[in-house]
Amino acid sequence: MTAAGVPAVAFEGVTRRFGDVLAVDDVSFSIADGEFFSMLGPSGSGKTTCLRLVAGFEQPGSGHIRIHGVNVEGVPPYRRDVNTVFQDYALFPHMTVGGNIEYGLMIRKVPAAERRRRAEEMLALVKLDGLYARKPGQLSGGQRQRVALARALINQPRVLLLDEPLGALDLKLREAMQAELKAIQRQVGITFVYVTHDQGEALSMSDRLAVFNRGRIEQIGSPAEVYDHPATPFVAGFVGQTNLLEGYLAQRLGGFPATYAVRPERIRIVAPDADVPSGFASIDGKVASVTYLGANSRVEVDADGGMLAVVEQNVDGGASVAGRVPGAVVRLVVDRRHIQAVSASR
Ligand code: ATP
């Protein structure tokens, strides 16, 4: 068998308990070599523990973890072909940027000239050319994060573990760094395993993501699969916004007494007497509220049997659009392909 088919990381029935807390509950998944894989979930759902299990900072209570096909039971962190980038950067404040980046090579006794050459290469990769001699205290948060990334990448690990690495940055910088991280990952071709509770971040960067809830994985898939076909009500609500339809509304729009999820931007508001295109479901209601959100407006509609949220792009100036005023009678139409049946969590 060639190495190409061997996953970079594989969990097989892994469980990790801390006293009474089941932090990771019988989790199995695998990450392909070269993949940008995110672990997404709310606080306490077990993502960081999974990352620490890969790094070797935690041991599973039961189950197995393989890194590139090798069972890593009993293998200490420094012998695993992985590096971790932490949210707080963990840079050495007394060392220069160059010294921080070269640290791993120094430990491995790589000659000074070679260290310097590779550190300069890394500085170029993370767009910090010319900052070799600075101290971490003289850098911005975003620059420190780049140093931490360079310091991990210079060791050429086969798997890079990133624990909320952009969590301390402001929104604008975070968005810019997301695009850059993804570009760097493509350039170096290393497997990235990325922990975040930010669904936008996971959707924008990942090849695939795993959605964690209470120590379990509820769904694994590409961003579009997870967003368009959420497997459970939890995934539908955590990844983006959703309308969960139950009871009469479910029967009416979905056709069966099941639970369905419909994204607010997939529902269209039309005139109360408008024709319903074939393949679409419809329901009539009254506008309850309109919230102006800049690029979009969120319209809550009191439909027969419950509230439905609709998000409309403000192409014509938004809240001023005719008919979007509280009390207005409207018809909602939605393509049946966007009404997703979801099943209860395990
Ligand atoms: P966050 O986004 O807040 O970091 P997380 O999804 O990464 O959350 P974990 O840090 O993996 O979650 O924690 C999962 C559960 O295990 C939590 O209930 C947490 O309190 C518990 N836990 C984690 N580490 C320990 C520990 N060393 N001792 C005791 N309990 C722990």
C-alpha cells in the first residue's frame, strides 16, 4: 500500500474522561494527508482535547490514534511529527523574532548559517521580511501570530495543529489572516488541523470540518455539505442561522410530520397573491419585525403556525423596500430542495 492512501490522522473509538466529565466520547474520524481540517464546536465540546490527544499532551482512556498510519500510544509529544500553534502564541519574550523562529532548529543542532537562511525563508512566507531582529514585545498581535506560525512551520512537521490561533485578533485582522493561513497551507502542503468555535472561520478555510457537540462529532463534511445539508438540528443551528420547522409548519412546508431546517436566506418574500413556482412550497403570514443589518435585513414573519426568519440582501437599500413593514401581509416561498430533513442528535 502506498502512503498516499494513509490518513494523516485517524481516531478509532477514542474516549477521554476527566473525572465525571466525558470530554471525548467514542470519537472516530480520519484526516487526509494535506487536508485543511477544522474541528468546530461550542466551548467545552471536546475539540481542544482532541487536538491535545493528537499532540500527545493527553492520552486516550480507550481507542486508538494513528498519525500517518502509526499507532502513537505511548509516543511522547516531541517524537510525534506534529507541531502546535497556540492562541497565546507562547513566544520567548527575551529572544528576537529570528531566535524564536530558529529555536526548534537550534535544539536539533542545525548550523547557524542554515538556521538563518531557513528563518529568512519563513519570514518571507508569513510576510514579516525585515523583522528578524525585533523582540516579540515590539510586534502587533497579528505579527506575533505570524511569528508563532513561522516557528512551527520551520520544523517542517507533517501535521500542524492550530488551537484558536486567531482568537485574540480583532475581526478585520482575523478575516485577513484566515485568507492568508489558507494560502500558506496550500503553499506548504502540510496537513492543518484547526480548532475554532467560529463557524465563519471554519466555513471559509476548511476542506472539511467536524462539528463537535458534547464530546461527539455530529457531522463531518465539506463546508457546503455541512451548511446545505445539516445532519442534525444542532448542526443546523450552530453552523449559520436556521429556521427549525416542527409540527404544523413542518407538515405544511416539508410535507411530512418530521423536523426540517430552512436557511433564512433561502426563503423569498413575495406579494400575497403571487403565483407559487413549481417545485416551491409556500406559506402566508404577516411581517412581525424588520431588523436592518447593513448588507442584509432580517425579516421575522408570523406565518400560520409559527415564526419564520427571512434574510434578504439589501440590494435596493434594504429596510425601505416596499412591503417590509410590520403588519404587512406577505407570502413566503421556498424551493423544496432547500427544506432539509434533520434527524435528532445521537
Ligand atoms: P473551548 O472552546 O472552551 O476550548 P473545547 O471544545 O475545546 O472548548 P475541551 O477543552 O476539549 O473543549 O473540554 C471538553 C470538556 O473537558 C470540558 O467540559 C472541560 O471542562 C473538560 N476538561 C478539559 N480538560 C480538562 C482537564 N485537564 N481537567 C478536567 N476537565 C477538563
